[in-house]
Amino acid sequence: MRITSLILAIKRSLPVLSFAILFLGALDYSKPASGMIRFSCPISTLGRRLLEETVSKLLRDAFFVSIQSHNLDRGFALSLVGVEQAYRGVTFLTKECTGPATFEAFCEFANIPAGEPIPPFWMTHDRCLRLACEGARIDLVQVYMTMRPKTAPDDRHPFRFSTVAPAGTAVYDPNPSVVWRIDQTVAGKLVVSASISNRLIITPTTGEPINLTHAGTIVVTQSSNEILSGSLQICFSALASSSTTPTVVTFNLGTEGGTGAVSYGPQKIATISGSPSSPLVFTWEGDCAD
């Protein structure tokens, strides 16, 4: 495969990290006393499952980028929701960033040699990388996906595909993209961060569309390939079908593991626990407990 970037080369493909999603029921210990108004879960069962998948994949990708980035190596990751399709691996810089610069994008299947087999999903989609330097010892890895034959990172467009869980269709509008910022300005530490923004609608074959539009931030700090801390805050603006109240997910990670919560307005409706080496566990509360 011919490398078109000035400094970009695909170094190796790495397998998907195992980061299972567990679904645990919980006793409804938060039911109100007799005579009080009962709190009804504002998010459907499918909506809750897709929220878990979205958050788990975002954190998994961030942990992967962090662990795989050291010296001149740069991890990259972008996972789709509703299918097990992703772009994940390691690229490398030929030298450290010393000042602002942007390099040529590389799309995998637009550059595949003639006659080489292409997996069915990628017959109509592509997955791409673009490296840039923000400044000295701060570089950017943009990972994005396109509908073929589009390849340009700034040519935004709807990105459609068939989902597996649930069976149905998904539309990212515009197409999915994330920029991982890798900061090594502090000696002995590497900080990976990203601003997340996805407008995503999943429509099951049977049932109402689920609006998974979400935005927020992720930060992971590591030293010597060991994750020291991490944080995530993601807002789902329209997940509750009958309300405009946002659903907010927070998660904070330390050396002893991580904890977080899912809140609907002022109401906490789930707790989260997990770590880079163990699954995220969502424990839904009250009427949101299955």
C-alpha cells in the first residue's frame, strides 16, 4: 500500500481490546414512599443499552489511544455504535512536532491494491487518518469515516449503515470523526484528550428511532504506558423521547479504578464502575432498573 502522507505510515493493525459491556439488573430500592409521585424511567430499555455501548466504546478508544502512544508511536481509534466496526491501530511520526503543521490524509480502502479483497462493510465505506502538529510536542490524530468514494476530512456528509444490535439502520450526520490531541509537554506524562460530537440516529427495524446525539470531552493521562487518571463527561441531548431534558454521563478514573453516574436532569438514574482492564458496569436504579 502506497503511503501518501509526508510523515504518516500505518505501522501495524492491532486487535480490538476486550472491553465487554455488562448489563446488570438492580433492585428498585429507590422507589418513593406511598403517597409520593413515582419517578418513571425516561429512557427506553434499548436507549439505555445503546447509551452503555456508546460510553463503553468511547472510553475503550481513549484508553487504547493512550496506551498505544509513546515515543513516536501514536494510537488511533474510532468505533461505531450498533455494529462491531472500528478503525483502530498504531501509526507513527518520523520526528517530534516542533510547530504547527498539517499533513496529507490517508484513507485505507481508497488506496488498497487492485484485486485485494475488501470486507463487505468497507465496500461502501472508508476509514481514514490525518496527522497534524498543534505545536512543540503536541500532535493531533484525526480519525474519520466516509462513504466511498469520499476521502477528504473536510467533506462532511451523512454516513449510513445497517446495524446489527439492534437490527436496523444508523445515520451519523455528519460522518463520524474524532481528533485525538496528544500532549507530551510535561516530562514523564502523556495526556490524550478529545472533544466528542456525534449526531447519531439509530432506527430499529421494529420500534421508534433512538436519538443518540451526544457531545462532551474525554481526557486520559498515562506515564510509562500506565494509565494514571481519566475523565469523561458526555451529554445525550435527546435520548429521552418525551422530554428535552438532557441525559449526562460522568466517569472519573484513578489508580484504584473508576466510578461514574448517569443523570437525567437532577435525578441520578444509574451508577458506573470499571477500569481500563475490566468491563464497565452500569447499575440502573429505580424504575430504570430492568
